Amino acid sequence: MKQEFIEKYYLGKEVEIDIGGSTTYRGIAAECNDGVLSLKWTIKEEGYTHIEIEKIAAMWKTLKSSRR
């Protein structure tokens, strides 16, 4: 996946990322620099996960539930 593609379509959006295997990551695509994507998350407190862009196998916008 290319950094320019992520910046254009996913920056600032809530996403899920598959890096292969059984691990997926979820958060807001907060920053993308030097080949690293930073995902912002809030579980109990704010934090970041940093993922090397070359390791990303698939990425998609998180679907919001239409239920209220």
C-alpha cells in the first residue's frame, strides 16, 4: 500500500488494518510519515499504534452501525 493513497483516502477516518495472520488493528488514521502509519485509539485512555506501511495487507474504513 502506498503512503500517498492512505493520505488521500484514509487520513482522519476510522479504519481497520489487516497485516496478515489473525491480527487486525482499529483506530483513526491520525498521521502518515516516513513509511509509518499512526493509528489513534481510545480504550480507557488515548494512545497510538504505529504500523509500517509496507506491512499492511488490507485496509478499510470502519463501517458504522445503523442501529441506535
